[in-house]
Amino acid sequence: MSEILAYGFMQRALLAALLVGTLCSIISFFVILKRLSFLGAGISHTALGGIAIGLVTGLDPVLTGSIFAVGTAMSTGHVSRLGKISEDTVIGIFYASGMALGIALISSFKGYYPELFSLLFGNILAVSIRDLQVLAVVLGVVMVFVILFFKELLAICFDEEMAVAGGLPVGPLYMGLLAAIGLTIMVSIQLVGVVLVAALLVIPGATAYRLSTNYRSMLLYALIIGLTGSFGGLFVSYYFPVPPGAAIVLIMAVIFTLVVSFKYNLEKRL
Amino acid sequence: MDEVVKAANLTVNLGGKTVLEDITFLAISGEMTGVIGPNGAGKTTLLRAVLGLVSVQRGSLTVFGKREIKEIRPRIGYMPQRHFFDRRFLLSAADVVATGLLSPRTLLRRIPKKNQQVKDALRLVGMENFFHQPFQNLSGGEQQRVLLARALARRPELLLLDEPNTGLDFPAQRSFVELLRKLKDKEDIAIILVSHYLVSIAPAADKLLCINRTMHVHGYPAEVLRSPHLDEAYRCQFDFLTTGSGTERWWH
């Protein structure tokens, strides 16, 4: 244990795991309750378009990807509300278009993009002090938003029609939630990559939902599962030749499978 | 008896289509108005218009004497249709009722005396012992009562209920409607109840409003049930069925 902590890159990686685990668990809670799982997968893949814009223009790909991810998340909500098109359909269109834009840009502009591989598959071990600062700021912003509007967000997740009728600012709050999802995805992509980030937004909440009878315990379980997966994955990747992003997601997937099997067997006996 | 909702030649268009046309009715405090009509008749749109969620194209609609409904929304309790939310959501009965206390005024604030208001609302519907019970563990009838408590949490003067009987068996429907009758008498509130379960709401309602895009008939239940306009609205023939308590009508 002390051997792991002796390395500066591992200290930074553990801190990143703590921040991302906390951030994704909180967002995962709302993703599951509002049934936005497909949105997470869609935005993460759409972000590839923004990352590609950054790479070919020489801008910071994390910044352009973040703008793209948040923009896509909010546009999804806006278009689906305006145009009577279901969220799933809008996400499906944005998802494919963003990926296509990314592939088209990267293929058209010849060059060597060393960051591309780590953004596609993540590299938590290469996290810098600046990355940690960005992560801490995003976590702070998301936490403030969630703490200030928790009861309203919960009411919107439960019954949006009633929230509208009660006069709550449902539109702005929903857009805020989508923006928080977009930001979370973008900062998490650096650690687990475009391909795997959706799992961080779904598995902690989905597992916690199976274990809980009320939202308070669901939030707590989601945090425990998110942090266990993040730290566990990091330790596994230190001792075994498995990329940390994949290890984090696989540990969460194992926890989910165990919980579902346990609950199924328990319910069968009752 | 105060005028609570007054609609005169109310016309509502949605997406370029006329959904309601020339609807005229009056709902007063201490009375239950049952809104009946076939599927797609515009019953839910009528409630949404009273809530100020859809705009009025022609005619007039006043609630508590005001056309600007947004400002008087805290005086209205609303129970939407069942399909708008997840019945397995991880909330306790008390949590569900507490969502009914949220309004623009409670943004960024704690709700004063929340627990007491929630307890009072649950007591009104006879569910005070279910305070901590997970909502998902309750029966359909119990869930409906908790949702009614949510609509009552702010002690509204007007209660709008959209198909509250859907999915309930006949005894549960009767018991729910009976509860509404007691509530309106005790609390002196106006209730507008949308339903296509004619048989369960007709005996409890003080007035019936039968619509199918346009208004077909409005009046006392006995008059409405005998009216040929009822057959017209539902586009089917109603038969009389004589029971011990009087004459009721059924369709076939």
C-alpha cells in the first residue's frame, strides 16, 4: 500500500479517482432516476466531435470537448421539448453525428495526435495537477447545483408534470442537470475515455437502485459503489496488466452483477 | 358558495388543432364537478387550461376571478394521470406528499413546518400511519390516496384530479370517490374530477360536464345521465339499469 502511495502519479491518480468517483456517483443517481442512461452514452460519444475540433485547431481538446458535450446535452433537452421528438431519437441522431464529425476531422487533417488515444480510452495515471484542479472545480460546481436544488430535482425526476403544475422552473433546472451531466462526462473522459465513461454514469446508480428502498440510501450506495470501483480499478491496474479505465468499469460491472444475482435469489426465496 | 372556475366559450388549440371548443361551465366551492367524455375528448387539456399550462385561444377562463392563473397556482391542488410518473420511485409516502409543497417560493429555502403539513395531508386521506412506508410497497388504492394527500398538501381551495380511478378495482374506486365527497364537504373546496368511469363518479358528483372536444351537456348528474347528448358525446347507445338506489345508465 505504502509502495503505491510513494509515487506522485499514483497519488494524483488516487485523488482523481476520489473526485471522479464522487462526481459520477452523484450524477448517476439522477441519470437513473430520470432514466437518462442513453443520454450518458450519447453525450460521451458525441464529445468525440468536440475533441477532434480541438485537436485539429490546436485548441485544448478537453475545453472544446466540454463545450461540445454540454452543448449537446442542453440541445438534446431543448430539441426534444420543442419539436415533439423523443429524447432517445434526438440522442441517437446527435450521437452518430458527433462521432461522424470526429472521425471525419481526424481523418481529413493528417497529423499525429498523441492525446487522442488517451481521450478515447482514458489514462488516469497521466492525470496532471491542472487536470485535478479542473476536476475539483467541476465537482464543486455540480455539488453546489445539486445541494441548492436537490428537492426540486428529485421532484422533477419523480413527476415532471406535477413539478410544472406547481410552478417550479422545470426547464432551467432540467437544462442545469443536463449541463452537469455534460461537464461530468467531459472531465471523466480524461480518466476512463470516451468509450467507457457512460458506464460510470449508469452502473453506480443502477446498482444502488437495486439495493435501496429510499433515495437517501440510494445516494449513499451509489457513492460507495462509485468510489469502490474507482479505487479498486486503480489498485487492480497497478498489480495486473489491465488499463485502469477498463479495470474501474469492470469492477463496477462485477458489483452490479453480484447485487442483481443476490437480489434475484433473495426474492425467489421469499 | 364562491365561484372558483368560470369558463365561457373556452376554446383551446394545440399544435394547430382545436382540442376544446366553446366550453362553458362554472365550478363553485364545496362542489364536485365530474368531467366525463370518451378518450381524446380534451378532458386533460381542460384541466391543463385551468392550471394555466395551455393558453386559451377564444372565450374566457377565470380561476378565483383571475385570468392570470400563474399567480394563483398555489391555491390549486393537482393530481396528474398515473402514467406521468414511476410508481417504483424510491420515495416514502411522506416524501411524495412533500413534493406537493414545492413552489417557486420554496426555491433555495427549507419548507417551514414541512413534517406537520405532510402529516396533516396524510391524515386528511386516512393515511397517517403510512408516513414512513416506501411508496412502491403501497397498493394501487393506497398510492392514489398518497397522491391525493400530495395534491392537498398546500391546503388548496381548488382540487383538479385527472383520472384518479384508473387501475383501481370498483370497490377502491367507490371508496376513493367517497373520500373526495367527505373532503369537499369538510374542507369546502371545489373539486374538478376528470374520469371516464361514469358509473363511479356520477353518484358522487354534484355536477357533470360531458365533453367530446365541444361541450355536449352540463348539469346535475340525473339530468346529464338522461340526456341524449350523452349518447352523442360517446357515440354509443346507453341503456338504463334500474337498481335499488335509483336509475343508473350503462353503455354497451
